[in-house]
Amino acid sequence: MGLRIVIVGVPGVGKSTVVEKAKEAVPGSTVQVFGSAMFDEALRLKWVKHRDEMRKLPVEKQKRLQEAAAARISRGKGKVVFIDTHLFIRTPEGFWPGLPLRVIQPMKPTHLLLVEASPKEILARRKNDTTRYRDEITEEEVAGELTLARNFLSAASLVSGAPMAFIRNDEGGSAKAAAEIAALVRGAKA
Ligand code: ATP
Ligand code: MG
């Protein structure tokens, strides 16, 4: 069986940036963006126009999108598949898990990687990224999200049996973070 590497981290930490670079560094690897698979389904159902509207939908509707995305991604095969997703989503009804049992189990992850940076860096990245509609929150709240992320990651590791690791994505350091992921892949294949 191939490697199925789930990449998670709080919004704006740089997951998609790092994972695209990791794909370049690992020949034959592919990337599945969980949120894009959810968004395709949301567009088909005409529930939203922009991907950042999805997290404002009633959780029941988000669940339907999540299940459609999990089913699609679970069917994907490949030697090394990177899955770019979220541990939790900030909804009006509370923090909602991105990797509950019914989602993580069919995806059969072999590794869980949490991308991290400092709260200050994360806030600055969210502010600079004009392609996305980000929730306005403080540095302290971002620090809270980072703690929450580690808690959700432990739970995901526990239920899936996949090891978890932390990848630092320092300012200007996305290539280094990607190289760390590539090294982990080489180690796992050896
Ligand atoms: P989301 O959870 O919303 O999908 P994400 O974690 O995938 O976010 P990205 O979209 O990859 O985050 O990055 C957010 C912003 O941060 C982008 O503008 C990106 O260019 C920038 N960025 C990513 N990594 C770094 C880094 N190491 N140094 C500086 N800027 C970075
Ligand atoms: Mg992303």
C-alpha cells in the first residue's frame, strides 16, 4: 500500500503552500485538497458561491459535503498521496471536527503531519492573503487554535493509529518545511 499523508494545520499557516512544494520534491506524488472536494459538491448543490461561505452553512449541510469529499478522496490511489485538510472548522455552532472517525477511517492515513508557525506569523499570513475571506481574530485566539490543533491531532492519531509529527513553517521557510516532509517520505519508504 502507498503512503497517505494527511497534512493539517490552522487556517493560513501555509499547508497548501508547503504541500505543493512537497509534491515537487516527491516524484510521483499527488495532492488531494479536501476543501476543494467539498466545494465542488457545494457548487453542484448550489449552496455557496465562494469556498469560505461553506463554514457558515448549518453543520448538517457541511457534514453532507464532508462525506462526499471523504468518499471521493478515499477512492483515490497512488504511491504517495498528500491530503490537505483541516482538523477543525470554526462554525457559528462551535468548532466542528474535520477528521471525525467516519472521515478519517475510510481515508486510511499512514501519517499525520501538523504544520505550525507562530501566532504572529499566522495572523500576518491571513491578512496578506486576499484570495480568501478569513475570520477576524486576535493573536491570542490564534494561540488558542494552535493548542486546539494539537489536541485534535492527538485524537486523530489515536483513532487512526497513524503516527503524528510537527512541521515548522517559519517565515520564508516553506521550502525547508517541504524538504522535511520529503525526507519523512523517503524514510517511510526505506
Ligand atoms: P487554508 O487553511 O485557509 O487553506 P493554508 O494553511 O493552506 O490556508 P496557504 O494558503 O498555503 O495556507 O498560505 C496562506 C498565506 O501564507 C499565503 O499567502 C502564503 O503565500 C503564505 N505563506 C505560506 N507559507 C509561508 C511561509 N513559510 N512564509 C511566508 N508566507 C507564507
Ligand atoms: Mg489551503
